[in-house]
Amino acid sequence: MATALNIVILAAGVGKRMQSSLPKVLHPLAGRPLLEHVVNTARTLLPSKICVVIGHGGDAVQQQLGGEDLIWVKQEPQLGTGHALMQVQSMLDQNGITLVLYGDVPLVNINTLQKLIGSAQGKQCALLTAVLENPFGYGRVVRNLTTNHIEEIVEQKDANQDQLLIREINTGVMIIPNVYLHEWLPRLDNKNAQQEYYLTDLIAMAVKQNVQVASTQPENIWETMGVNSKRQLAELERIYQKEYANKLLDAGVSLADPARIDIRGDLICGSDVEIDINCIFEGTVKLGHHVKVKAHCVLRNVIVSAETVIFPYSHIEESEIGTNCRIGPFARVRPGTTLSDKVHIGNFVEVKNSQIATGSKASHLSYIGDSIVGENVNIGAGTITCNYDGANKYQTIIEDNVFIGSDTQLIAPVRIAKGSTIGAGSTITRDTPAETLTLSRSKQVSVSGWKRPLKSKP
């Protein structure tokens, strides 16, 4: 029978150096709160329970993250990491092991954690340590000079001169068998420079009871980097984006410049996808085979089918794009839009909550809102579906093979029948008959003797 795994995520810190009223663990990394990254990693380990210790701004943290599988515990006041774990002691299983993670250390890799769990065999503890060029500020891992076994962890403020020379540091990520947690947590004290209850004191207790303390190191040093300032957050953002870009390249995606792409969610690509510079992908974006996304585009929760090209400066959100479409440049496709195959949405065209069927196009300077557009429809430049009366939205239906001349206003609700032609400059307020030219214009008048007004002299 597998050992039960409990996970405790410590997320109660104030984060004063962030210089923000937003709780530190809610600051976004790649479009998601720091804590959400940690919670998602924890879930992949399939633990029996996940406890999240919150403090500063805890209500906001719980409200944003939610999750029925999470056990929320408040730490008030915040008296150190050991004190935080004391708050969840009653909720931990009597047997099994507990993995401690941190809400402001978002990039620890699942492979690293699995290796750490594997090292905690039987009833032994395990630490994730790292060797840093500059270990300032971190607790030092003190080992026995003869056996190389871990003897204790000494915090920076409590370390002597020899201990400060040690470069192996404690990342804070650790595994403690629950049987020992229930025994040791009540024995923690705050007799130290910061007068806090240190979780790391459990290691000294383990050594005193001859409980072996194993250790592993991360695949990448940046996995252990925490966030205490906006500068550190920005550094992690660049690391995250670089790693994601490398994964895309390894999967065969062509990136014009891996340093100039931002993925704030999940980007799923087919074969031979090409992405130009300064594109942003938010939420879940799926790009089919041979899709090309040109420079400076923003896509949010979008499905783009094969062979489609998104030209520069286009903004697409909450929409589905068919195969072999042409979008942009400078197009905006808003939520609720579905474009079928071979649709062309040109420059400065906005589409919102509409369905456009195969082969139709709106090439220039048009607004299509709350509309159903049939096949092989041509929508001329400057056409507007007037869908809003100031209180309610109404639908425009344009049937197959319709040609709409430039500078036309379609006053919804209205139906443009199959095969209709709408003369340029028309304002259409009633349904049109099929296969007929419909136009609505004032009589053209020329006024003789009229002169333009002149500017008054000062």
C-alpha cells in the first residue's frame, strides 16, 4: 500500500517588499497567481489532502483560488514557519508523510518533488537543498564533516562565521513523516534571533533521535527561487517564459524570437506552427497545423484551425476560427464569435458574438455584432450592424451570397435575404427580399451659389 501523502502549502506571508495591497501569493506569474502554480503542482502529485495556510489577505486568497479539494487554515498571528505547520497539525493523517511547499516559490518542478518523495523512504525525513554562489539570506545546511550527514539547519541571523561560509542552503521544501510531526511540533520553541518558531528546528530534532535526513537537489536552481519583491517576480517571469519557449521549440514550433513571446496560460500547437515576435497567449489557446501568427497579436482562450493566418496587431478572444482563414491586420475578434473555413476578416474589422459561414469576408473598417452571416457573403467597407438601442441587443441575419455595399448600416433586428445586394451608403431598417437590389439613399442635390464659410479675422 502506498504511503499517504499530505501536502501543506505555506501562504500566510505579508510580502511587505512587494509594495502592494495585493496579497503576495496573488501576484501573477505568467497570468496566474503565484499560489495557483504551487497548488497545480501539488495536485499532480495526487495527495490525500492539500492544506493551505493563509494569513495576510487570506479571505481574498481563498476566494480567488477556491477549490473544493483544498483545506484552508488561517495563521493569526504569523509567528514563523513552524507555527504555520502547527495550525494544520490536527488535520494531518496520523501516518504517511507531509510535504511542505511555499506559496511564493512557484516554479518547483514536479520531477524534483517526485525525486524528493522517493528519497523519503520508510521513516526518514528529506530536504530539498541547493548550492548557491551567493547564499546570503538563506538557512545553511550544516553537515557532519566525517559522515556528510545533515546535522542541522542554521538561519542566516543565527549563523556563526564558519556557518556563513557554507554555500548549501535549505530551500524550505521538506518531507517529514507524520508520526514525527505529531511528536515534534509541540516541542518547537522560539528561542532565536527572530523569536519565531522555525520549521527547520525539526531537522535538529530528527538528528537527535537518530532519524536520517536525506537530501536531493533540484534539476534547476531557479526552481527554488522565491518571490519577495517585484524585481524577483519579474526575474521569475522571464525564466518561466524562456522555459516555455524552449518547450515549444523542442516540440517543433517556429518562434521568430524566443525572448519575445509571452504565454500566460496553456499554448497547444500542432505541427509547423509559426509565431512571430511580441505575441501574447492567454488562457488556453490551441493552434492547428500550419497556423501562422504574425507579430504583435494577442490571443485569449482561442481555437485556431489549420492553415489560418493571423496578421499583425490582431486581438482575438473567446472565439473559434476555422481552417484557412485570414484575420487582420488590426482585426478584433471578440467573445462568442465562430468563424467557419476560408473566412476573411480584414484590417480594422471588429466581430463580436457572431457566426460567419464559409467563404464570407469583411475586408475593411466594419463592425459585425450579434449577427449570423451565411456563406460567400461580401461585407463592404464601413458596414455596421447597429445591434444596440441603448438598452437591448438585437440580431442581424445575413443569408448566403449577399453583397453589402460600402458604408451601409443594418438596423437590427433585420434579415438580409439570400442573394440580396445592398447598395452602398444605405440604411436598412426592414427585411429585404431575396435576389434583389435594395438601397436607401436621400436624393442627391447640388445647391448653386453656396459658399464655404470663412474664418473670422481676429
